[in-house]
Amino acid sequence: MSTEQLPEHPEFLWRNPEPKSSYDAVIVGGGGHGLATAYYLAKNHGMTNIAVLEKGWLAGGNMARNTTIIRSNYLWDESAAIYEHALKLWEILPEELEYDFLFSQRGVMNLAHTLGDVRESIRRVGANKLNGVDAEWLDPQQIKELCPILNINDNIRYPVMGATYQPRAGIAKHDHVAWAFARKCDELGVDIIQNCEVTGFLKDGNRVTGVKTNQGTIHTEKVGLCAAGHSSVLAEMAGFKLPIQSHPLQALVSELHEPVHPTVVMSNHVHVYVSQAHKGELVMGAGVDSYNGYGQRGSFHVIEHQMAAAVELFPIFARAHVLRTWGGIVDTTLDASPIVGTTPVENMFVNCGWGTGGFKGTPAAGLTFAHTMATGTPHKLNKPFALERFETGALIDEHGAAAVAH
Amino acid sequence: MLLIPCPNCGSRDETEFHYGGQAHVPYPENPNDLSDVEWAEFLFYRENTKGIFAERWLHSTGCRQWFNMLRDTVTYDIQAVYPMGTPRPDVSVPAAAESGTASTDAESTTTGTSAPSISASSIAPAATPASTTAPKGATK
Ligand SMILES: Cc1cc2nc3c(=O)[nH]c(=O)nc-3n(C[C@H](O)[C@H](O)[C@H](O)COP(=O)(O)OP(=O)(O)OC[C@H]3O[C@@H](n4cnc5c(N)ncnc54)[C@H](O)[C@@H]3O)c2cc1C
Ligand SMILES: [Zn+2]
């Protein structure tokens, strides 16, 4: 747990090649999802003449800004299937990628503070069990045994009435995850091109044939958008719309502490989520800023709110200091579920809308999106998450299980 | 935190307001004629502008009136405030700065509307003093 050593960096991570004039496929966005997609395109589909284009530095977007919580206890069958597949991949990836990114299955609790919460949570535990996802309902005493620093007194504004618990859930070192994927991609021949911003698309009729970038034009037969907060900006360049709204979401860390927090605790109701990083920082997040925004920072009143909740739940944190805060731009949908699949533009595919919770989905997003890009058809796990659901009405409403209000 | 110039109450902290998303989205004139695609468009598709965005805000803990606002979603500068039901003012756009340079203090978001004022419903940044054509008058 918290005293574990960080893994040594392998000496060699990836090359920084010049972009070629053409590739079999181009992935826009070098975050976790873009890198995982490239990895599975190469590994599962033998497509190695491909490039990942990143406008900034590798994994400098949400990938390196998130609070790294990994779990699969979503409510609906479609979500449980894709997130649980992701969790199974997380369990084998350190070995497969030959890179220990400290995936720590220390369990995640989602607290219930009202009768409504309790009912929703117990229902979710039942739904999880039916879907083969490990889930338990804990009463306050059991919560206290697992996480002794949690305040279960009933004289606080929103007393802890119980929690769902997923023992196989946990956290991982997010930037190491990105580097692990990038290193393997590179080994398989994928070109990872940083400081390469996509500024437009080439089309032949309705078919995409290339991308314009600040490093020149690149021809390609397939484009996969993995640009998180900027997907709708890119879609507009390509001539279609996405039902996405971009919002700032922020996180913060304290200074280092002795190991005191053995699991991950989330509360949707009072709205804070807390884990203790491997080195010892308390890592915390809360809700999104209500307004649309592309600023990688968040509002101070959101921090105030989350700190009030944190101190009530964990009185021991009252004297901890905030060391750093930062924000990312998350791409939210109206049903709080991602959009993965084909687009109105031929040969262009989109993976977006993972909003506040896409880190946990990284391996499954990559695996299924690679399938869709390689074959032109949905994978059975991402099929329900197609853009068409907004027209058919087959929405996957995960607001309750998404754990970050938006 | 944004300092939002309510047209009725003057500048107040963002926490007093409620965000209402994109402005100027009319309810379909003939709902019965809409196809599924058009319904999807109306229900789920909104602009997600990177730059100047017309949006609605409700001053929930103040005058409890809705109004429209033009705000830059990159710098968070507030360019204009104008009543519901009036057209979007024509604000010539200064080049958006990159993210992380947002200025949300009083200097950058208002030009002298610290006192409640009903007529001061349009606010332009110093860079574009004469360029707004926001309608005057109270919100509906
Ligand atoms: C504060 C915070 C906390 C979070 N906590 C969690 C959590 O605990 N658990 C969880 O599961 N998820 C969490 N998330 C969500 C998660 O981080 C995202 O859903 C996920 O990272 C999105 O996929 P990605 O990694 O590919 O995105 P990103 O890493 O954002 O990748 C997108 C990339 O596209 C690039 N790009 C954009 N436009 C262009 C262009 N025109 N040309 C080239 N490149 C471009 C960007 O620079 C960026 O690097 C959190 C997010 C934030 C911000
Ligand atoms: Zn007011």
C-alpha cells in the first residue's frame, strides 16, 4: 500500500519521430484512451503503420489530471459489462505491458447518507451481483472496521448510513499507465507524435482522407478521435456535431502523510472522494464547475465545498494542507455515459464522453475502439454506446453510479 | 470564481447563480412534425463553443430573474449581459488567450457596474468598448 516503492522508469520509453506523410490510421489525442487504442490496434489487429497525434505532451490532458479511481460497480448491464471488462484488463495489464504501474486493489466505498441513497445503493449492489461484479453492502460498523478514520457519528449533517463496497476496485499510478502503454506502442512500431495539433480534416466527399496539423498534412484512411474535452471542437472541424458539453473538473492533493487511509472513499451526496496515494498524499476530487469551460482549472468554491465535506467525514484531515490543485476538461453527455463508435463522417470514429470517469475505462475503451476502427463495426461491448442512442432513446442513464455530479 | 454582473442586482459571486446552459434554443414550433433526429437535436445537442458562448444564468439567491450572458469559455471573461428574449449582441471578439490565463476578477469582468443598475445590462471589456449592441432595459 502506501509504503510501496514507485517503480523504476525503464531506461527507454518511446521515440519522438517526425510524422510521416501517410499512415493506415491516425489517432487524435495522446491521452490514455488514444494510447490504449493504438496499443490494441497494433497488438490485436496487426495495424502498426499508425500514429498517435498529441497537441501537447504525452498524457498531459485528463490522463495525468485524474484521481485514478478504478471500479466497475455501475448500475446498467451495458456499463457493468464494459467497466468490468476494463477491470479484468487492469488486473492483467502490468504483466502484459511489462511495467508495474502500481494497480492497487484496495477497494472502493461509495457512501450513502440519505434513505434515498441507501435504497439506490442496495439496488446497485443487487444489480452488480447479477452482472458478476463484486459488490457488498456495508453498515456503518463494517465501514468503520475497513476505514477507521471515517466519522460514522450520527450527529453530523449527513450521517453515514452505509456504503456499497467493491473490494476489487482501487487506484493506479496514472502517468505510469500512460507511459506503459506508450512504451509498448512504440515497441510495436506506432509513431507517437507530440506537439502535433490537429487543426482540420481532409475529406473526399463524406469520407475522411487525412488530417491537417501544425506539423503538416498527414494522409490516412482512418481517423479515431480520442480527444476527451475537445472532441466536439474536432467534430465541428470535421462537419458533424456531438452531444457533448465540456466542463472543468478539478482535483487536489495534500502534503505527504503516514498511511492512514487504507481504501478509497467516495460520497456522491456530500461530494468528495478521497484516497491516499502510494507516496502518502491525500488525493481528493469533487464535482464539475456548472458552466461550460475549456480552462484547465476549477472554481474555488468547489474546493471549499469538498473540503467541508472531507473534514466532516474525516475529522483527522482538519489540519492537512492543500499543496496543489489543478483541473482538466471533461466531456459530459446527458446520460453520463460515453460515446464510442462510428460518426456521420465515413472512416472517422469517435471515443468520447467518458466525462468524469473515463480513466477506469481506459483499457476497455482502447480495446473496443481499436476493434471498431479496425473492422468498421462496433465491438459487442461498445455497441450500446453508439451515437445513435440519442435518436433511438436507448440512453444509459448512469448519473447515479457516475459518482461525480454533472 | 466568476463575478457575474446581474443586470438587476449588480456584480455578485457565481455561487448566487444557477447555470442554464446555451441561450437562444427555441422550443420546436411544431413539435408533432419533428422526426426522431430532430427531437434528438433539440433535446441533446447544444453548442459547446470554445470561445464566446451565449448562455443563460439565473440569479437564484438574488432577484431570481433569468438573463443571458456572453462569456468566453477559454478566458472566462464576461463580454455582455442582456435580457431574455432579445437577440445576441454583436461583440467583436478579441483573440482568445490559451487556457490557464483566465481573469475572473472584477476588473476584467465588469466596467463599473458595482451598484445595482437596471440600465447597465450590457458590459463590454476594455478592449472592445464601443462594440456591444446589447439591448438596454430590465430582463423579462
Ligand atoms: C480532476 C479529474 C479527476 C478525474 N478522476 C477520475 C477518476 O478518479 N477515475 C476515472 O475513471 N476517471 C477520472 N477522470 C476522468 C478521466 O481522466 C477521463 O475520462 C479520461 O482520462 C479521458 O480519456 P483520455 O485519457 O484519453 O483523455 P485525455 O488525457 O484528456 O486525452 C485527450 C488528449 O487529446 C489531446 N487533444 C485535444 N485536442 C487535440 C487536437 N486538436 N490535436 C491533437 N491532440 C488533441 C489533449 O491534449 C489530450 O492529451 C477524472 C478527470 C479529471 C479532470
Ligand atoms: Zn439579480
